[in-house]
Amino acid sequence: MYQANRAVESVIRGGLRKFKYKNSKLKPVGTVEGNKGAIFGYRSKDLMIQGRGVVVTSEEALNENEDQFTHWTPNVFSYGTYTNNDRQFVKGHNENNLRQINTFVVDIDIAGEKYNHGEIVLAAYDRLGLLPTMILDTPKGYQVYFVLRDAAYVTKKSNFKVINVAKRISENIRKELSKDLPGIDAGCNHFGIARIPRNDNILFFEESYSYSFQEWLNWSMTHAEDNKVEVIPFPHQKNEIRQLDEKWVDLLMNSEKLIGSKGVLGRNNAIFTLSLAYYASKSPIETCEYNMIMLNDRLKNPLKESEIKRIIKSAYSSKYEASSKDYIREICHTWIDSSLTDVQLFSQPKGWYKFKKDRKERVRSHSKEWQQDILAYLSSQSYTYKPFVYSTKKEIREEIGVPERSFDAALRTLKETNQVFYRVTRGRGGGIMIASVKALMRTIILTKKEVREAYFEAIREAFLVPGTFIQKVFYQLLPAKKPYTEIELISLESG
């Protein structure tokens, strides 16, 4: 059984005092704690709807109410108070009073029979590339927590911009997950009231699955570009518009005011965004590096050169396509001029737009596209009770149409990034057994509980699954351990 108090503590991220200000049973004599925030707890949904709750300012008070609250505010507010003398009705849980953002919460309300909560893990892995920290069971569905590794603090100095940035990230998470998961409430308050972790409602909890605000920001800045449109110029236009030719690039390159601040798109994000423009425009990484270092030298508060190179390396890693206009606007409005219009920021080519051509109609050269081709092939060739492909490298390459060196390189990358497992056998009758992690996860999720453990053991033995975070996911999707019958997934010695 999960420990609810540990789950609660992992969400709070130090936003409350350790001990109660008054009547503490745990506070050591002489202990003085500084000012911290407040959250709100509710003992039932009906009381929550009425606004009758409890202002909580310490972890000690939270632990005393373990399994008594049904709802709470997982993000911390500057203060909380009561509206009546009986101290029953609470107020203060509004955006203007937010002190720190600890987590993104996705509410799933399912009409009819629930799907397995493992499908949520699968969708997050597939759509976000980032895993949920916790999944709670609710009467009509689930609530999914994506807890930040460190809280994002809301400050007047940043003009509360962290709230808008966090909202955009939260919106994008919900939008992406809704492509695979029905019932996601896209309109519910991003930083409002949610179900509290209890010993009777935690289905999935892995504290290590937490990511920094910057990681979420980088993901959010680039994810929308996967379905971006391409410009088809009119015949008289000779050159396609490159991102480097956009007006905002010059504006940022000549800015000297860029600084860094938590919750604000600052130096790191500006350099990352510019580097993506160089990458998308097929500019050599050396050119990008030279220009970013020159920009950094002009800043009043420059970054370390090693940090610049790390950012550029990330932009050129082929994991990203380009930054969205929303983030470009945010950076330029923050550090250049808040009145800048799209006409002043973006080029407006006289052309018409259409979505990307079908994959087979495009030139297939980029390593990321080869990886996508391999994953698509595996998806088409596997099903629940056979989540793998057993063949030869040559046959698979010819089926997909991938050159040998490109295939091997793409396969290595997919394995290193925990997207596929494979095992090669030599000699007569040898070949390659390969499966996408997504297919393996789906098998474990959808097979009957009685044989799920056996399938996991067969997968682990067949692929020599290492002790990665994927293995921890697998274990969390299994039922309580009980005796099982061995299953032979496939004989690697067979011809």
C-alpha cells in the first residue's frame, strides 16, 4: 500500500511549515520557522461545493488529517482565511493569491466503464515523453498529478508571468493526453481544488517521475510544432521563408536586457529559441554557437559559455522542430516591447498553406523520421498477445525502406531513449526480436491479471530488460504478487 503522507509531502514541496504554529505535538523546543504558505482542505465534495473547508499551514496538520480530507489545493497560496466567526467557510484560493506552483493536475471524468489506469501511463509516455508522478482513483474516473521537481514561485517581480506560462503548459498537457484518453476536462481550473492522495485512492505513485519547470517548458515550447504547417510559395517566390529570416530573430539578437528569473522566459529560453531557429533553418551548429556566444557577451548578466553550448546541443539534438509563436511572443513582449504586434515579429509570406505531405511523399532523411518509421512498423506488426517482431534486420529494413547504417543508428537511439527493446541472436536461424516499449506496456496493461506477472517475467527474460525507469513502470502496473505459471514468450533458439 502506498503511504499517503509521503505522496502528500512530495506534492507540497516545502510550501508549508513543518510544524503547527500553535499547539504542535512535534515541534522541538526553540524551533522557529519562517513564513510559508497555506493550502485548503475539504472533508467531502459537498462541503467543498459549499466552500466549507479548513485552512492548513503545516505538514503536521496535514498528517493529522490523513485520510480525512477528500479534496485539497495541491498548489500553495500566500495565505488562507475564514469568512465567518465559526471558521467554517474559507477564502483565499484564487490565482492572485498563488505563492508557488507544485503540480499540474489532469482531471478525467469517464462516462461509463473506466479504462485501466495503465492507459494513462501509456498515453503520457507516448504523447508527452514524460510520466505522471501519481494517479488517483475517483468515483467517476481519475486524477493525474505531474509534480514539479522544484516548485515554481509566483513573484511580483516577474509580474506573475509564471502563472500564464504554467497555464499554457497545463493546457498543452491536457490537449495532448486528450488525443488518446477520453474524458479529460480541459476547462477545469489549472490551480484549483483537486482530490487529495489517500491510502484508499492512490493507484500509481513514483516520486522519481518528477520534472523541472524548465523541462516542461521546453516540451511545451516545441510540442505544437509536430503538426505545423509548411509554406508553399507562389511560383514567383524563389526562396522559402526560413526562421532565421523572421523579424523576431533580429530583435532578440540585438537585445541586451535578457536576464533569468524563475517563471519567466529569460536568457536560457531566448537562446534555446534562437538556436532552434538556426537548427530549423539548417544552419551549421558552429554558426549558431558563434552567434549565441556573441549575443551572450553583450548581455548585462551573461550565462556561462558551457551553459550556452549545452543549450545549443539540446536544440540541435533532433528532439525538437521549432518554437511556437506563443513563446516567441512571450519572450519578445517581456524583454523587448510589450506592444510588439505579429506584423512586427513575424514575416508574412504571400503564399498559401497546407499541412505536411504524407510521410511516404516526403524526402526521408532525418534520423528522427527514421525512428518514427521503425516505431510505426512495430505498431503495425504487433498486437496484445504478441507485442514483438521476430525477423532479421535485413527483412525489416527492406520492409520499411531504411538504409542499413540509418537503420542501425535509429535503432540505437530508440534503445538509448527507452523507446524499444531488442535482442539479436547470431548463427543459423538467428535474427532480431524487437518490440516498442509502448507495445510491451500495453500488453501488461491489457492482459488478464492472472497472467500479467508471467508476461512481465517473460518480457524481462526475452529482452534482458535493464533496471531502467521503464522497469519501475512495469512493476507499478502489476497486481499484487502471487504465484503464477511461467510463460514462454518466444524461443530465441528456434529457427
